[in-house]
Amino acid sequence: MLDASLGMVSIEQNQIIKLFSVVAVILLPPTLVASIYGMNFRHMPELDWYLGYPLAIGLMVLSALLPYLYFRRKGWL
């Protein structure tokens, strides 16, 4: 009975750790894009564009959405 209980706890922990790993992978690309744009470079042509800021926001959303859809399709979420 003890072995069965420990096995069930181990399986639940593995599922939680897998979920945390997937969430970390989903949030990594938007964080990277935001950190690059947050450095306030002088010579970034996108900063002078009219649609530069919306493009950066769109890139962050897209880079989070693609891994989410991928993991959703694989059945990990």
C-alpha cells in the first residue's frame, strides 16, 4: 500500500514539473524579446518606426502563442 501511494505521489509530481517546464518554455521567448527592446539602444531602426512598438508587442505575443499551440497539440497541456 505504501509503495502504491508513493508511486501515485511521484506520478503527480512528474506531471506538475512537466507543466512548469512547458510554462517556462512558453514564457522564455517573450521575455527575450522584451529584454532586448528594454535595453534602450540608440541604433534600433524599429524605435523610429510608427508601428515599431506594436510590432514588438505582436512579436512577443506570437512567440508565446506558438509554443503554447505546439504543446497544446501534443497534449502536454
